[in-house]
Amino acid sequence: MTQLPKRFTAYRYLTGPDDAAFCHRVTEALSRGWTLYGSPALTYDLEKKRVICGQALTKEVEDAEYRADLTLGDL
């Protein structure tokens, strides 16, 4: 019997203030093979008086099995 290849789809959701640092985090993830998943989300933090962004990302991971202790940002 042939064993199926190990693989999974990783999911992560980045959040942070709407600033250049957030854009750099998303850009870095894209350069590491992550793909945008859906549209970005925006909300306003009344206490800190700033816009907060969120962006979902996915990545197909080959030759590996999912484990709950994975650090997704390292994939």
C-alpha cells in the first residue's frame, strides 16, 4: 500500500496597528510563501485612537505533519 504524502494547510491571522510595520509583517509573510486569504479587516481602537488591521494568510506545507506546537511564523 502506498503512503500518502504528508502535507497540510497552515493558517495564521496577523493583527496590528495600521502602520508601515504591519505592512512589512504581511510583506515578509508573502515573501516566505504565505498567501493572502480573504480581504483585510479594519477596526478602530477608541482608547488608543488608532486603526487596527487584520489579515488572514495560508500556506501549503509539504512533507510535514501538523502539530499543535508548531510556530506558524517559522514555516
